Amino acid sequence: MRKVVRLSILGAGTVGGGVLTLLRENADLLNAQTGKRFTVRHVLVRDLSKPRAVAIEPKRLTTDPQRAVCDPTVDIVLELMGGLEPARSLIRDALQAGKHVITANKLVMAVSGDELIRLAQQRGVRLLYEASVAGSLPILNALQGALAGNRISRVVGIVNSTTNFILREMERAVEAGEPAETAYAAALSKAQELGYAEADPSSDVEGYDAQYKTAILARLAFLQYVPLESVYREGITHLSGRDLIWAKRLNMGLKLLSISERLPDGRLCARVHPTLIPRECPLYVVRGAFSGVWLQGNGFQEMSFHGFGAGARATASAVVGDLIEIARHPKPPKYEDPSLRPGETAPIETLCMRYYLRLVAPDETVLRALREELILLGAEFHPSETTEQGLEQVALTPPLNEGAFQTTFARLRTQKHGTVQVIRIL
Ligand code: NAP
Ligand code: HSE
């Protein structure tokens, strides 16, 4: 690779801006780490007149994707624009044109990672995507590098910072006796303002962002291609302040978790859903805009990573790390990426776990009807109490098969007048 490495940056929003800042602030450091200088040739944006958080020479700004991607003088394309298209096609074009690519785009990597990884290998270039999962945490590098000699059995993570930030703010509100719903809305706007949230924040709160990240993380941890649709997904929009109050009473934390595990029959099960976790879990302390990943392997036993999972500088840290890696090692490995091997996946219905149920009913008769089903499952009940929503009772079940439990839950939901909230327990 040339002494002066030329870059095209697609996108100058939160992440693109953060990368431009770090490239400037740490130029001498990058030179010392690689023996090279990095220069930005093009910055692709939608709107040339938009004010930018970081100064960009006007002649570098362009709205012409082909100019940014196909310029023969450019060595590395950084795709930091987001969304499936045109981002995926531009990554493809850049790889076809023989350029290395760095992306922070989990959607593209979860949907088309296999095709793009193979294309990069065919073209003899690198495609790196550390920033696509858990912001600044070097988890993908660790799985492919220092931890690669381990058989991983389980990966549990808080991989979406926006939802973790929202849940923390809701928790603070209920502790202060304030409405959690108001805190939810305020925290979501704050997460958008701070650049943590996706352009469409429903991707965060409905669990899609975490689902994309889980497909990538599980593929690299378990060395098996993970189709996105095999990853079970739930978001946080149905959680209420009462669930946070109960989490505290039960001495647990409430988090949106990404969980992937190798089952005894060899299949891989990957899922994203709100989960109650005990205080002893290393992820209990991962709060606010932080992400955390806790994993188990047959050599290192267990390990956790904890740090900023979103935001301009934190994400730029991962992107710039990839840049240094490419400058040092521009040739891709000669063997096929082992994470693209096919393998079997198992649906969530295969698993066995404990459940928290919060029953709410207008009167004792309806509550009793809801309770009866759960008594048969061996659930333990906390005393009922009167809340603004009605009569409330929380039950905790013993470990149950998810498939069988879902049948019971579907029946409970048909009970007129009562409502049932279900949260899985780790
Ligand atoms: P963002 O703030 O919305 O910035 C997107 C940038 O891309 C903007 O500069 C926008 O141009 C440009 N852009 C978008 N579509 C374009 C198009 N069709 N043509 C030309 N330019 C286009 O997004 P972000 O938060 O930086 O996220 C970028 C990517 O990083 C996403 O894949 C996201 O999932 C990922 N990521 C984000 C974070 C985070 O903390 N934000 C962390 C990790 C990964 P204009 O400015 O002119 O509109
Ligand atoms: N919206 C994402 C999050 C950005 O909140 O985690 C980091 O990928």
C-alpha cells in the first residue's frame, strides 16, 4: 500500500464526522502506528448545504456516489451512511473496483455479509466492519484474533446503546416516582440528539438493530453463517415502569439482551429480547449508552467487554482501528472465511427458561382466571396489589419449554379484560 493512503468517506453524519475528527486529531499517531499518512479525497453526502459538526473542505464534498467510490486514486472506501441501499451497492462497487472497504453498517453485513465477504476475497481486498457491532468494543476483532483458538459456547450482550440508555432513564424516573412513559420519550429524543439512535429509531426500540448485530456476532463467535430471519427478535416498546419497579424488587436488572448459544444437539440458537438478569451477571452494571458483551469459551472460560456502544468518537475508534489494520495488512487471508460455513439453527421454541409474568386485571375474578393457568405450570406468586392500571400480580415460573409456554401465553392473552406482560429471565 502507498505511503499516502487515500480515503473516500461515504457519509458525514455522526460516525463520518467522528472519523474525520479522529483522523485529524490523531494523524501523528496513525502515522506512527502504520508508517503511512491518510488523506481524505471525497466525502459523500446528500445535502451539500447542510451545516456539519466538523469542518470539511468544500471541494472534498460530493453528492456523486460514483465519484466517491470509483476514483482510481482512492485506496479505501469507508461506508458510514447507513441503510441497505444504496450503501450495499456502493460497497459492492468499491470492492469490484479493487478498493478495501470499512463499514459500520450492521444491516448490510447482516443481510449481505456472506456475498460481500466472498467478493472482497475474490478481489484480493479487505472488508472490515468492527464498528457494526457494539461501537467501540473490539469484540469482532477479539473473536477473529486473540480468542479465535476457543470454542465459544455462549455470547450474551447488550448491543444496542439507545435502548440501554432509555431503560436506564426509565429506571431513574421510577426511582424518583416520575412517569416512566415520559422518561421513555425524553430519553429517545436525547439518544437521537446525542447521535446514538439510528436514522429510523424504531430499528433500536423494536430490536432490529440488535437483531442485525446478533446475526453478525453469532456468525463470528460460532463460525457458522446465521441467516437474519433465524434470530428471534423483540424490542422494548411493550415494557412499562411497573416492570422496572418489579425488576428492582426482584433484585434484577432489565436489559435488552442479545443471546447466542450452541445447544447440546449442535444447533445454534440466537435471539434478542428484554431479559431480567441477576445482579451477579457481569452485564448488570452495563448502564446508559454503554454496551457490554459477556462470553464463554473453552479456553478463556469467561470474559466481558464493556464500553461506549454508540456515538461519534466511540464508533470512530472502531473504524480507525480497521483503517490501521488494513494499512498494516492489506492482503486478505487465502482461506475462506470460516464464519460463512453453513450450519443448523434452532428456533427459540427449543429453549427452556424461566419467565416473569405481570398479570393485570380489573377485579379478583379475572385475576384468578389468569392465575389458574400459571398454577398448573408451577409458578410462584407475589402478593397481588392495587395499581393505577388495576389489580396486579407478579408470578415467576420454574424453567419451562418456550414452545409450550407460548401456547399457554397465547391462551392467557385471550382472557377478556386482563393483560399479561411476559419477560424472560436469564
Ligand atoms: P447519520 O448521522 O444519519 O449520517 C448518515 C450520513 O450519510 C449523512 O452525512 C448523510 O448525508 C449521508 N447519507 C445517507 N444516505 C445517503 C445517500 N443516499 N447518499 C449520500 N449520502 C447519504 O448516521 P450515523 O449515525 O453516522 O450512522 C451511519 C452508519 O453507522 C449506520 O449504518 C449506523 O447504523 C452505523 N453506526 C452508527 C453508530 C452511531 O452511534 N451513530 C454506531 C455504530 C454504527 P447528509 O448529512 O447530507 O444527510
Ligand atoms: N443505534 C445504535 C445503538 C448505534 O444505539 O447501539 C450503534 O450501533
